[in-house]
Amino acid sequence: MSRTRAKQELSESAVRQYLLDHGVVFQGGGVHEAPMAYKNIHAVMPSQQELVAGLGSFTPKSCAWMARRI
């Protein structure tokens, strides 16, 4: 999904519930920044091996997006 498509298809309440279900604290933001708006990193990284080296990974537990209404 793209950020543009996310704005068209996702609701703020759906994003809040998704984050809550995954143990992430939502502190405001827009649906275009939702996790679903980004490509799967595990699918993207193999094609980037000549450009970058993966050093690790992390799992966010807090999302501090700029609070605003969409």
C-alpha cells in the first residue's frame, strides 16, 4: 500500500485499533504514516543488498506522530 492509498482507504480508528492490537502506544498522527502504508522490509531488503547492509532490527512500542486531525 502507498501513503496516498492509505489516506484513501484507512480510517484513524482502524489504525488506532491495529496499533493497540500490536501493543504500540498511539500518540497522534495521520493514517498515511500507518504501518500498513509501508512496504514489507523483508521483501524490500534482498533487492537492496548491493546498496546497504542490515545491522539489526527493532520493534517499536510507542508511536509519537505529530497530533492532528485528518
